Amino acid sequence: MSLGEAVVSGVYCAVMPSHESRLSAAAREMRFSAIRRMSALIERPGIISFAPGQPSPETFPVDAFRQILDEVVEKESAGAFQYILTRGLGTLLTAVGEYAAAKGIRSKPAELLLTEGSQQGLDLVSRVLVDPGDVVLVELPSYIGATSAFRASRARMTGVRLDEEGLDVADLRRRHRAEAAEGRRVKFLYVVPSFQNPSGISHSVARRRALLEAARELDLLVVEDDPYGDLYFEDDPRPTLKSMDEDSRVLYLSSFSKILAPGLRTAFLIGPEEIVAKIEIAKQSANLCGSGVDQRVILACLRRGLIEEQKARIRPYYRKKRDAMLAALEAEMPRGVRWTRPAGGLFVWVTLPEGMDAEKLIEAAVAEGVAYIPGGPFFVDGTGANTMRLTFAKEDIPTIQEGVKRLARAVKSQSSAGH
């Protein structure tokens, strides 16, 4: 009998080997995203979904993309489909540097690199900076994609409180000093200062200054993730941490996904030259280079002013949806339920009364025909069971209003049942 076979009732049957022992220690700690794991449940026909954190396809400038693609192929011919430099298309790197400079971010070419979405940037940053057991400080709550990347590098994640003004800088100092006192290395702080995913909270200018001052005092690198900063609905945009960075302490990531379309997998990072050089080497082992076609489309969008046109067009589009969701929550939710009032971005964060579990509420919500993402997985300290993330990007306004009614019914039913 050959290896991997057994005799059952006189018949040879294959015995499938277990491969669990072959996995690396890092792989054994990997987990599916809570959002991806729930996709089959929340995408059922007839379900109003406040779950996916993606922009509305109604905002994608498809006609402009079609024209640009035709022009790229006509001008570049087969060259458009060739390999490009790992760091990115040279002309786009220059254009992105100018784009960032308009935000007050000054950089040298050696400090800039293009990635295939900000998620790849987070993965590369984690691979370059984190050894197993190193501490990464993150917000409470924090973006799941980032914490997944840090977990894959076997980081120890420690949460820092958020309030309505942003990061609690006193808590940052406490957490950092506590980790250092235990002899652990704190590698960096990860933050989403503008219209955070998942909470919608945006750090005040004063908190941004205080955060940078604390980072200087603690000799702490700050990884700033800024996918939503251009989606502001009120007042002027707040300055990025990177634009306020006076001693090369901030590594900045941003993306065109929420402005143009996520299918164009082009994002960028700007940071200390020594770190970016190592990230480039790590990227070579990951995928050699990005898509020359995608990057040429982004370049054309920058040169034509299409990105600025998109920003001006989508801000009022999403603001109306946000207003509809906030008004519906005000009208429908029972007493004791609280929520954020984001000044931009795509998310509203809901906090249920103490003792309620948003994950256990999912079944009742789906029975009512509405879905959301429970907030617990966004917390690295095991808290947040009574929170949920809602996005207003996907559904139209009447559907948002109906969805909130359904969600409120589910919340009320659980409240009346004693949680």
C-alpha cells in the first residue's frame, strides 16, 4: 500500500495528510478579515448593506477611463504592458511628488514609492519594520487591514484610546512607557487621523500637534494612513501629520482608490529614505513591480486635473448620504444608542447600550433585511462588543433611510428581550 492510503473494507482509500504542521508560525496566527468572512451573509439578495467599506461605483469616471485607456494604448502600444521599475513609473513618481507637495508634503524622489493599494504599503511597512514580539501602537478602534498586516508579522499590538477629538495623547504616553518598562520595543504608532475607518473620527489640529510632540518626546515613528483625507464635507481639510512633520518622523500612505476607483491599484508612500529603500527591496520580492497600465491611467488623471474634479464632485455626493444616515439614526434609534457625526469619509460608528453585543445582533438584523459590521474585531484589546460600523457609501438615500429603520427595529427587539 502506498503512502497516504489505507484499506477500508478491502478497498484502498486515500488518506489526506494534514498540512497544519507545515505552516509557519506567522501563518498559524493569520485570520480572515471579519468583513470578508461575513460577505456571504451580508450579500444575500434583498439585504440592505451598510457593511462594505468601498466607494460607490456611481462615482467612478468610467467614460474618462475609457478615453484615457484608448489614448494610452495608442501612444504606448505594447510598451504600456511591459514591466516597470519596482519603485513605480518615473513620470508618475514625479507627478505624485507634486500632488503631495500641494498638500504641504515636501519630499525627495528617494522618499517616495508607489504600491498596489495602501494595503500593500501596510504589508511592506510591517515586513520591513516589525520583528516578532515588537510592539505596534494602534488606535482603539483601528483599521482591520492594518492590524491584519501587523499580526502577519507577529507584532504585539497595543491599543490607544480615541475620543471625539482624536488620539488620547496622554494614553499614548502611558501605553508606550508601560511597554518600554517591560523591556519591549515599540516600533511605531499607526493612525488614520482623518475620518478614520472604522469610527469616522478625525483628529483635531491641536491633537495632531500634540501627537507629533509626543512622538518626538518618545522617539516614536508614526505611520499615517490617509485614504479619506480628501473626502471632507465641512470647512477646510485638516493638515496631514506628514505636512507638519519637522524631523522625518512620519511615514505617510495614501491612495487614489476612494477618489477615482479601487480597481486602479495604485497608492503611494512617503517616508524616511532609509526605510523606503528597504521597502523597495521588500516589494521586489513581493511582486517586482506594479501595473504600468494602471499607473499610466493615474498619471493621465493627474495631468488632466481629473482627480481634483473628482474630489469636487464626490464630496457633496457623499455628504448628502451622510446627512441622510445621521437624520435616520436620530429619528429611528432608541434611547441609549450613540453614534459619531463624521465631518468626512464613508463611515458612521454606532455604540449600543452597555451589555448589548453587536455580533449577536447580526442574526436579528439580517432577519430584518439589513447588515453591518460588528465593531469588536476593530479593537485589539478585546473590547468594543457593543459597537458597529455603518457605511453610507453603497446605498442610495431612500435605501439608507429604510435600512436604518430595519436596524433600529432589530436593536429595539434585542433591547426589549433584555439583550
